[in-house]
Amino acid sequence: MTNSEPPTEVPTSVVVIFHSGYGHTKVQAEAVRRGAAGVDGTTATLVAVEDVDAHWDDLDAADAIVFGTPTYMAGPSAQFKAFLDATSPRWQEQRWKDKLAAGFTNSAGVNGDKLATLQALSLFAMQHGMVWVGLGLLPGNITADGSVEDLNRLAGFVGAMAQSNADAPPEFAPPATDQRTAEHLGTRVATAAARWREAHRIELVP
């Protein structure tokens, strides 16, 4: 008599990989991971780019990868760009093709040209054949009744934006509303990854 127990469900995997120069982007990254981990059936892993050599297998196995970097001089930090460039062997093999991708960034300026960083991250993901997940929030704080406490107060759409005063330690910046916006992105990505994975599973059923 054969054992007819159903197969064990493998959790959806989301990896949040980031660089943080002064700790502010790490706070944002932790919020993204928190949002992803809050979705049932999701394993969310936080990886600093300094530790990426120990986590290439995690990235390769992930259903979704969320990229995070501070915006320095109108683009990703040099440390994060070095990580992006180090993925070129995987690009050649299209090893990350059809994974979901998303991004977030932080700067001291309210604008700070953060959009340029998110565009760079999304173009990187497109080169890998990944499928980009935007923030999915209407802009906050755009009416007389609005507030700086609104989600998406910086009115980003490509990804999650945060602003941290240059002289504020990471214990106080980015503000709670930007952390909640980042958490929303993590939840959105994990939810989308679960749907995406289920759709692929159904396609594979004969």
C-alpha cells in the first residue's frame, strides 16, 4: 500500500538584498522584509550586499528579489552597483528570468533624484528577464486634508521611497510612514509571488 500523503508545501521565497551606508536604508530593508514575512507561506530573507557571497544560492532559489540601495549622486551606491555588476554570469544564463523583482531607495533629500535609482534597478531587472512589481499605492499628502503620515507621502510608483535627514540617526529616520510604505511593498511582492508561483504550478500540471 503506497503512502498517499500530500506533498509538503514549499514556502514562497522572497530575498531582500540591500546596501546601507549609514543605517537608514537598512531600516527600510527591514520593513520590506517584515511586510513579506507577514504573508502566510512566505520565507523572507534579508541580505546585506557585503554578505552576498554566502547567499547566491538563496537569490537563485528565490521566487522574488527586492533590491534596495541609498541614492548617492543620482543613482545606486557604488557598493550596490558592484553587486549588480557581479550578477553578469547569471544574466548570461538568464538564471533569474521570470522571477519577480521590486526596489526601494532612501536619500536625505525629499526628492534627491530617487526616481533615477529606482529606474536603474528596474532596468537591471528587465535585463535579467525579471518581472517588475511596482508599489501599487496612490500618492499620499497631495491635498489639503493630506498628511506627512500618509502612506507613499513621497508619491513614488516604481518602488518604495524614503527620506532620512542627513543628521538623523537610523533610530529616528526614515520616519514611520516611510517604513510602513516599505512594509507595504514587501507585502505586495510576497502576495504577488505566491500568485505567480501558483500560476506556474497550474501550468505544469498535465
